Amino acid sequence: MALRDRPWPDDDLTLQDSVIGYFQFVHTTVVNKLDGLTEEQARATPLPSSPVMNPLGLVKHLTAVQRQHIQRTIGGQDLPSLWRSDDHDYEFRIGPGETVAAVIAAYDAEWELSQQTLAKVDWTSFVDGYHGPVRVGRFVSDVLQESARHLGHLDIVRELIDGAKGE
């Protein structure tokens, strides 16, 4: 896998386009964090306090987050949940047959769906959130925040695995 180009969003974008631009930046950075890891390293769990958190599991979690919140909640699409039925605590578990390439491909595919969904919806409309109605734009900000937070976790986990640092 080669590193992907990560352009910073332009300065003259609307708020909605800026959010999409930052989502793309975070998405690309997540994928780049897996560059150079072996299959074994991508499954490594170096945090004693989070004994199942691993790079592939974090990417899988972000894929499931987008499916749940963007496609299902915001887009109202009748797509299956990507949460594992045996992972009730959302602990970033990865199956034994899942590869780096397959997890990245699923993450990329979900991002493509997310972009399509977000381009079609009215960001000022409301959807049913966890605590009642929430404006779509506000909910999208929540998903971006969660993605960026987990990118930070991935950054730490990667550094603990092989010492790689940086964006």
C-alpha cells in the first residue's frame, strides 16, 4: 500500500464543504496510518488498558460508525449494521480472516457511500438522534469528531507498535 495524498481543505469553502473536506482528510490519514504495517502488526494490541484495541479494529469501527450514523440514521437507508453481533461493547475486535487490504477497501467503500448520502441530504433538517431530534449538520459534526478522536487512538497505537510518528 502506498501513502495517499492528503490535501488540506481549501480556505474558501462553505461550512458544509469544509466538514466534508476534513472528513476526507481524516479518512485518508486513517488509511495512511496502516501503511507499512504487516498483517500481524495491524492486529497488535499494545495498550494494556485496552487489550483488544488494534489498528484494523479501529478502522473497522470507523467503518461501522459511518454506516450507522450516516447511511442508516442520516440517510434513512435500510442497510445492515456493521457492528459484530458478538461485540456488544464495540471493542474493535477483528476477525481472523480479515486483511489490511479488505478492511481498507470496506472503509473506502463506506466513505464513498457517506459522500453520496451527505450530498443528498438537507443539513438543516432533523433526524432522530440518541437523545431526540438533532440537526443533520450537528450530527455530522459528531461523526467527524468521533472519527478524529479514533484517529488519535490509531496514532498512539501505531507508535507503540513500530515507533512510527506523525500525521
